[in-house]
Amino acid sequence: MLARGLTRDTTVVALGGGITTDLAGFVAGTYLRGVPWIAVPTSLLAAVDAGIGGKVGVNTQAGKNVIGLFHRPLSVLIDVDLIATLPPHEVDNGLAEMVKHGAIADRAYLDALVSRAQRLRTLQPGALAPLIRRSVEIKAGVVAADPQESDYRQVLNAGHTIAHALELVSGLRINHGRAVAIGLSVEARMATLLGLLSATERDALIQTLTALSLPTMVPVDLDPADIVRATAIDKKARRGRPRYTLLARLGSVARGAEGFAREVDEKIALEAIEESRQGPE
Ligand SMILES: NC(=O)c1ccc[n+]([C@@H]2O[C@H](COP(=O)([O-])OP(=O)(O)OC[C@H]3O[C@@H](n4cnc5c(N)ncnc54)[C@H](O)[C@@H]3O)[C@@H](O)[C@H]2O)c1
Ligand SMILES: [Zn+2]
């Protein structure tokens, strides 16, 4: 951009998945101390999550989410026909965040996802359009209420404390979407163990994930104690103590004395992980 002599009247257009929208938004936010940008997300994850909310950045060897800034796009243009060519194994990533959005804000949305599971999996534009629209509304609503991530935005972190630990412990063998799906299921078990979420609603969430062909069990080859140790290195941890966003009901997050993210006794985390381990009876 410098070599081409682009001036302040430049607008950056990001056409691609979340890596592209994050990078292009970051370039736009820093070039000449900030020029406008427009997001055109082409992956399901970028459409429902990465392209929405104005958090942009670059991944470095120091990790994800270390270098970045808040720079909201002028607009986000989602063309569902662009998403149709996404490889099938990439669909999990978007789908898991869509389930998360329903779990934190809209129970009926979970039912809508399940009833269109097959058409979603095969990326049929007619099924995608209304479901992407609702996910965007949910995320954008949370972001608008808390643009600088002071507290309420923590609700978007549901399932993610365990998910990040699973990604770390598995050496990224478990992709983000599958880690989030397992994380939602483990953290729902934690919420039930703490008396926040009823067992019926916990099971309904796990069944929703299963109906969408997302995993809910922690692979047996991962050591539960290693997973718990890894939660302490999560970016949301404070003083090395991991924090969790837990559900009170399907469609609503429990608010505690510390806000929407809370510290949880390691024994509870361990018990929830043990409960969700796959393997012989
Ligand atoms: N800024 C945020 O708030 C936020 C939120 C969530 C995730 N993220 C970031 O988003 C990134 C992940 O995004 P992603 O899952 O889109 O990954 P990605 O950008 O790597 O895209 C996934 C793969 O799909 C390909 N692809 C994208 N669109 C396609 C299409 N229409 N047809 C065929 N192939 C297509 C890409 O080339 C890539 O190989 C991570 O870096 C993550 O940190 C950011
Ligand atoms: Zn995520």
C-alpha cells in the first residue's frame, strides 16, 4: 500500500475467511493511523464471528490475539453464495460458534439450527441466510452493548476456556470449532455441577451439538489434569486462574459476583472433563 502511495482516502476491502478479515482490518486500522475497511467474509466462521465485532489482528509466534486492535468495519457484506465452496471440514468452525450464540442468547435459534442441520452442513444458501443473519444479530448485539470488552462481551467466551485448553493440549489436532463444541459440552456439565444449569438443559445442549454432528466428548488420549493445567494459560485467565462463562439456562448466561466470567474450583473442572471422556464403559 505504501509502495503504491495509497492515501487517506483509501478503503480496504477484506475478501476471505477470518484470517483475511483479521489481517486486512488490522492493516486498515494501522495504515496512516487508520483508514476505513469493509469486510466480505467468505467462510462460515468469518460470516458469523470473525468478521463481526471489530476485533482485528495478526497471529504471531507469541500466539493468537496478542497483537491487534479494535477497528470496526464500515460494513460487513455477507453473500451466502460465496460460502458454498467452503471445504466441508471448515463448516464445524462456524457451526460451533452458531450453537454458542444460541446457547448464550436464543434457545429457539438452537432448534432452528437442528431442524436445518442437513442443509446447513451442505451449505445451502437458502438455509444459511436466515441462520447467519440471526447469529450476526446476536454477536453484534453483544458487541454494541460492550464494544471495548469490559464485561458483558465475556458471554461470547462460552465454551472457550476449555476449547483453548483442548487446542493447546492436542497440539491443534482438534480444530477450533470441534474444540468449542466439546468446550460447550464440558462447561455445561460444570454449570450443572455448580447448580447453575439444570441437567435437562445441559442434556438438550449436548443433544443439539450431536444433532449437528459436532463432538461433545473429550478424547480419551488427552489427560484431564493436563487440560485443567492448560486452562490457566488462557488469555482470559487472571493471576493464572482461569475464568469461565457459564449458562444459567439455554439462551442465557449466569451472572456472578465477578460478572459474566467466573473462577471455578479446579475440582469441578476436572469432574466435568472426566464426565465427558469418551471410551470403554
Ligand atoms: N476477530 C475476531 O473477533 C475473530 C473471531 C473468531 C475467529 N477469528 C480468527 O479467524 C481466523 C479463522 O477464520 P477462518 O476459520 O475463516 O479461517 P481461514 O481464514 O483460514 O479460512 C479457512 C480456510 O477456508 C478457505 N476459505 C475461506 N473461504 C472460502 C470459500 N468461500 N471457499 C473455499 N475456501 C474458502 C481459506 O482459504 C482457508 O483455507 C483465526 O485466525 C481466528 O483467530 C477472529
Ligand atoms: Zn471461537
